[in-house]
Amino acid sequence: MTKKLVIVGTKLFAEVAQCYFEEFSDYEVAAFACHQKFKNHDEIFGLPLSSIESLPELYPYDEFEVFVAIGYTKMNKIRQSVYKELKSLNYKFATFVHPGVKIWQSNKIGENVFIFEDNTIQPFTEIGNNTILWSGNHVGHHSKIGHHCFISSHVVISGCCNVGDNVFMGVNAVIHDSITIADECLIGAGALISKSTVEKGVYPPSPTKVFKKNSEQIGF
């Protein structure tokens, strides 16, 4: 049975989410939405664009579900705010898991979660509400990812880790096993985390330095 969906968001993530929902799920995307102050058009990505303020009238919660497709700006707090606003309006949230991703009976996955292709989700892991896993990540057994997180591509979260709320992890970050990532941490692309972090900590990788000899001089 086809379910009707409104995607909340107007940027690239919203357009991408539309493709995945329509290609790989039983949701039919009926419209997009944003706050009235950001609404400059009546249509976007080939569908109507409505204001969040008018959603209850145009797309009532007992007939439509919503998905908040907003990125990681301000440590995911903009997406979190919109998610909470829609929750207060009694909307049910869609969750998308790519059909190629194995989900175990022991996994716990929240609402307004989006899991792209090529993610490895091992048994006994938990993923909180309003969390995004882009393509190609590894989430080890018995690990927990909190609410309102954004995990970029090819991140390795080893077994028995505890990732807090409002965390961002950049591409190719690696988290050793049994590590705690505190709330609102920013883990840079390519960072290697071998010790538990502090709240709101920023962990950039060490940049690769140019070698003193060029490629011809080292005889490559």
C-alpha cells in the first residue's frame, strides 16, 4: 500500500531523498515544505512547495507522513528544531533504510532516520531519532548512535562505541572500539579517534605534509 509523504527541506538533501523514497520505498512524495519566510516559490523539484505553517491544513497528519531532509548545519540543530516542531504537530516520521542494507532483529532504529546504500549495520546496534548515515559506513556491534547525528561517508565506528547526540563525523573518520563520543562533537574528515572525547570537542585530522623530495627524485 502506497503511503503519502511530505519532505521538509529545499536543498540538495531533499532532492536526493525524493529519489530514494520514490525508487526504493512504498512512499509517494506528494510535496516539499519549508517555513514561510524561506518560501520563494510555489513549486520545487517538480512538486508543490508548501509552508510548514500550512501543513496541518493542506497535508493533515492522519493522511501524510513527513521526513525532515535538512543537513548538518549548526551541529544538526536546525534539523532537530524542525523535527521537534513537526512532532508537536503530531506528525509521524518516515524512516528510510536502503534495501541493500542488512537490518538485524537486534537493531533499534529511530524515526526520521535515513540510511543510504552500502552501510554495514552489525547486530545489537542502535541508531537514534533524526540521524543520517550517508553511504558506505560501518557501525560495529553493540554500538549506539544518538539522536540528531550526521555520519558522512566511509566512517568506521568500531564495536561497543557510544556516540552522543548532535554529533557530526566527516568522511573517512575512524573511531576505535569502546570509545565514547560526547554530545555535539565535530569529528573531522579522516580523523582517528582512539580516546573518548569531550563535549563539543572539535577533532581535526593531522594534515598530510609534502615530502622534502618530489616524485622524480624518489625514483617512483
